[in-house]
Amino acid sequence: VVPTCERYAVRRLPFARLADGDVAFFERLMPGRVVTGEEEVKPFNVDWLKSVRGCSQLVLKPQTTAEVSQVLRYCHERNLAVNPQGGNTGLVGGSVPVFDEIILSTALMNQIISFDKVSGILVCQAGCVLERLNKYLEEQGFIMPLDLGAKGSCHIGGNVATNAGGLRLLRYGSLRGTVLGLEVVLADGSALDCLTSLRKDNTGYDLKQLFIGSEGTLGVITAVSILCPQKPKAVNLAFLGCQSFAKVLETFTTCRAMLGEILSAYEFMDEKCMELVERHLKLSSPVTDSPFYVLIETSGSNSTHDEEKLNNFLEQAMASGLVTDGTVATDDKKIKVLWGLRERITEALTHEGYVYKYDISLPVGKLYDLVTDMRARLGQSAKNVVGYGHLGDGNLHLNITAESYSHSLLDAIEPFVYEWTARCSGSISAEHGLGFKKKQFIQYSKPREAVALMQQFKAMLDPKGILNPYKTLPSAP
């Protein structure tokens, strides 16, 4: 992977360079949790997609908020840039350095602080892995309100910092609603304890919202208080084939009307996605020969009631020709297998060479038009142009693959993809954030005045600009 600063011709800001005295300070502060060896640091410098790479020489692994506070206070005084990093599963280059920023890893901040079974409120450190939290909660009869493909390695702090969406948003809403409180360390090392566990708190400005989705540029999230729903007693899954995107949309309308409160996910993928998942991951689909596939999940408290509702919906969908083929799963094993066909598309795409990834919100009716237009525009210059995503939330994942990275192909895609999205009043980032790769395109989704206000927030909370520099916002004029 070419270093990010070289590929994108970014200029290093005038931060201090790491000196031996700095390393010695951190080793005194957290002995045995300072990583300096070139090979040991390497995995922290490269993103999950292997598309961007930094040149950090130092990884710090604090265990407490107090340690994070001391690290940032020291870096602020020394003018050393810091790159906060969770599970490093981000897709927009936000979780790895651009130059030699110090990597502040939350990997060892993985303690569950408390869980209240009456209210369903979980309080934990930012480095807890999402899947581990979900397993812990399931034992108590609850689940996390979010679920995503990277759950085995992503951290809850990173999820909150990027306002991750995922597969349960249709049912439980976004993290902006389920996160009740945060503990955050600011750029100068001061700790902000807003770790409330109240559903209602109307005292002044809701400061936590500033940090949700701020991608580590305004503060480092160290702990989270989050509202967790009860584990549904009955989960059913339908995996269906549709002959056109118009039928996918009509199926969604029917499904929402007939399944109502038990509908928990509505995902779609095109036939090219299915072909790649089967070819590269050797998964096989029980439904074949369809231009589009739909995955519908219901979750409720009464299995007889839920199955009856789902069967009525499926009878209607088949009878009216919306769906040509399908299968239903009620046991955990089959449900996991069917979810795998959708969740592992990202993984399958990485086997195709270089992947250009776009995560976009659009009016649902226009969701697939962008894929069709992009295919026509790129023709033979791209290997694949595929579309899949959270249709229930109007969130398209447009992915374009090529044998290797090509600047001319990137020029053919961008800014066309963003202009197209802006014309439809969509968002150029539905759930992945802007990170490093998309920050200069923010104007396609936000007016100039809004961006200027964001820059003022950044300047106020991080006057030296040491927190996750080169990310999320274009440089202030």
C-alpha cells in the first residue's frame, strides 16, 4: 500500500516530531503498553481495506480514562498529533494515521462497567468489542441496539465515534438515540464526564451529540452508556428473489404494511453480489436466478404470532408476483447462514482486487438508479459495479472493483458519484463517516455555513488541531 500522504499529495501540518524523551515519558506512564517496533506497529498503520497507510512509529495502549487524559495533556503541550483507533474496521481512512501521528489504541479499555436489567442500560469502556457486548447481553436477555458485519473486531467507542448504522437501525434507530451518555477526553487532556444513564435529561445543550459521529476529531471517547433492547423471543428470516428493483421496492412497501412492529431488517443485494459471495467465499444460496435478493428479518415476543404474520405476507408477495422464489429460516443456524450471504459481501469484494466504496443515502425510489448509471458510465474500465445495502433506511452501498488502483478510474467515479447524489438531495455518507477519503466532498451534503460552524467547533475544542488531523473536515480557510 502506497503511504496515504504520497498517494493523495497531502502536506504534513507543523506538528512536533516524536523524540526519545516522548517515548520515555509514555513508557513510564504505561509500562509494557507502548509499542515501538516497526513490525509490531505496522498493522495499526494500515486500514482494514489495505487502501490507506500511515507512518506512525508509536502505538499507546491505555487502560483507563486517567491514562488517556495524561497522554493527551502531554501531546497537547508538546504539539504531537494523535490518531485515536478502535478496532480499525473503518472504510474511509479515518482510523489510521496519514503521517506519523501517535496511535492511541483503545484495545485494552475493554471493561463492562455496569448493566441494569430493569432499564436495559449498559455502561462500558470504549474498547469493548461489539460482538462480546452482544454475547454478554444475550446472557441477560438483552441485545445491543446495533449490529454490523465487523462486529467481531469493531469497538463500541469507534461505533459511536463514527455513528455506525448497520443492520438493526430500521428497528432500533441510530446511535444518536440509543447512546444516553459519554465520557470523553478533550484535546488538552481534560475529561468530560457526561456518562449519564437517564432516558430524559433536558438540562442545557446535549453535548454527547457533538462527539457521536465526530470521528475522533473533537475528543477521544473513553466510555459509553447505551440503551439496549430486550432480546426478541422469536426471530424469523425470509430470503427472497425479486425480478426487478421496482419489485424490491413494492415488496418493501407491502412488507412494512403487513409486518409493522416486528420488522427488524430489510436488506437487498443484486445478483452480482451473490455471484461474488458464492465464488470467493464458497457460500451457496438457497434462492437462485434472480436479478435481486431481499433479506427480511422479523423479531418479536410471540413466535406463533410472528410466523403467522410473515406467512401471510409471503403468500401475498408470491400471489401478487412481487417475489418469485424464497426460503424462510426460524432456527439460529439457518438464520446465521442466510445473514452470511448479506454480511460477507464486503469480504467477497476484497478478493476482486481494488475496491472503490461508496456509502450513500438516497430517496428509496432512486436507490438503484445510481448503480445502473455508474455501470453505463464506466463500461469496461471497471471489473464490477455492484449495489447492496439497507434498503429500509435508504442506504446504498455502491462498490466498484478493478484489478488495481487507478487514478483515471477514480477520476471517472469522483466527483460524478457525489454530484449525482447531491442532485437527488442525498447524503454522500450514510453511515461510514467522511474520514480521510471523503472530507473534501462534504459540500455536496452540507451548506457552506454548516461546514464553517463545524470548523469553529473544531477550533474551539482542539485549538492546536492535534486530534485525528487531516480527517472529517476540509482545512479551515
